[in-house]
Amino acid sequence: MKNNIKNIVVSVSFIIIIWGLMLANVVTPDSEFSYSERRKLITIPHFSADKLLKGELVDEFEKYSLDQFVFRDNFRGLKALGKYKLFNQKDNNNIYIINGIIEKMQYKLDEKSIFNAAEKLNEIYEKYLEGKNVNYSIIPDKSYFIAVQNGYLTINYDRMTEIMEQNTRDMKYINLFEALNIEDYYKTDIHWRQEKIIKIADLLLKELGNSAKASNAKYIEHRLYPFYGSYYGHAALKLEPDTMFYLTNGIIENAFVYDYQLNSFSKVYAEDLFNGMDSYDVFLSGAKPLITIYNENCKNNKELLLFRDSFGSSIAPLMLEGYSKITLVDLRYISTDLLENYIDFSQDQDVLFLYNIQILNNSAMLK
């Protein structure tokens, strides 16, 4: 009798859970975006007889169901907790955590991509930059500082820099690897912290031949909390968020930014974008194909052409100490061939290519 009651209770509970989850998935509206993972979610696939016969519709629906499943983030958290704590695994979907620092394991150097990146720099040099003061620099990821000593795979950084140095022409390499440390990066995000990279701005200005020093300025720190970086959602665990600081002084506050795509002006920082899809967009309003920062307080009339990724958004304001004009080019969003339509390359310009290793290792995204 007791066994029958137990079996009935288990069966009824199982049916309630299964049907309850199904009903919840039916009535819950689909989400377009996952803020925890910082990516668009798959929407319901469009039906067609051709896709049905080929089996593509089933595959698409399966991916859609996984993305739109109710309590998805909770289940992701349980999975991550089980992997890290119960099964004592070192990573979950290539994400690992060391002393609260979240990092993504990247261990395959794509040499073809590095060669392609070097050739892209050469192409731009030959098309626009001959005779200019041209430099390039590589920003290491957090793995460079924590992976090997904690037993994780990572890429061959020495081979990466070797390929770049051997295959770039008529430009100087500025080494940042030894000038940075793990404390210069956010724990929950890929990016470096602006308040920690004044020393990097000084180094870059010096190597560019500019006598200005970012460290000579007096800054006011503005605090934004909590900052959940791009890796926070991937970790799927409840961890301590970061605090974001952005720095201002008279030069930065009076500078203005022109967006060529929107044909509009804005300020250097956009605090209203904090807690949006990507809080790092506070710096120069995030990813933009082409923008110019104007600093009317600088009297040297020098311009810096900064070919960059998102890391450049936070260091460019610090380099205004040495330039009256900084033009930032993001080749992920604008073609190399279009640059001459917007930039007058006949002017006195210093040039810096500043990319983190993830861009170089996936250089096909550079147009």
C-alpha cells in the first residue's frame, strides 16, 4: 500500500513538472536578448515545407527551444555549480574562475589569422600611411597572467608577437605585455580598467614621440556599481560584480565627440548606457565605425589615428593630454576602402593600431 502511494506521488509529481514546464513555455513570451549572456536569442523558426523535408526545421526548433526555455538562467546556474563544485571540473564551457576572476579559455593560436592581421595593417599602411609615424600594439587577455600557473591552456603569445613583428612593415611595435598585470582588468569582463591604465597611456604617448603625460593630469573618479561584465553571465554563478570607474578632468569634460555615422556630437562618456546591453558602452558610447574626439584645449594641432577595438574606447580619453584630435577607426564596422572619404590623410598624424589578442586571432572580422 505504501509503495503504491509512493509510486502515485512520484508519477503525479513527474506529470505536474513536465506539463507545468510545457505550459510555462507556451504562455511565457519569447525574449529577444539575453542580458546575462550579452547575445541575441534565437526566435521561433519560420515554417517551410522545404526545411521540413530536409530536417532543418527540427534542428532550428531544437535550438530555439533551448534558447527560450523558461528558467533557463537558473538551470545554467545549476549546471555550472554542479560542474565546479560537485564534479570538481576546472571549467564550464571553457569558462574558468580563479579568485573571483572570470576568464574564457582560449588555447588555439590561429596563425593564419595572425598573418592575415599583419597583412591588413600593411594594406592600410601602403594605401594611406606611408611616411607617417606608424605603430602597433597588442593587448593581452587575462589568460596571459593567470592561465599557465593555474593549469589552464592558453595560446602561444610569443609566437603571436613573433608573427606580427616578422610580417608587419615600416611600423614600430610597442610592447604592453610587461606593463600590464591582472589587477588592471575587470574580474567579470574582458576589458581593462580605465583608472588602472594611465600608465599605459603614458607608455603609448612616449613611444609615439609625444611629450605629454596622462599621469600629469588630475582626475576625478566617477563610480558606477554594480558592473556585471560580459563574462559574468557566461559564468552562470552568483559572483561579486565589479565597480566601474571613469575618469574626468577639464580636458575630457570639455572635449566633444563627432560620430560620422549618426552625423552628431556627444560627450566622451555616456553614463546613461550603464546597465544597458553592454555597460562598457559608457566609454565613447560603445562600438562605432568612425568617431573623432576634439580637444580644443590642446595647442599642438597633432592628430592621432587610432585603429582600435573596444579597448580603445577607454584609453583614448586619457591620451587627449597629447592630441588636439583623436580619430578612432573600428575596422569591424567600416571598410578600409571607405576611410579616405572621411579622413584627410595628408595631415600631420601619428598612427597607432591597438588590438586585443581576440581580434588578432579572429582577424577575418577586420574589413
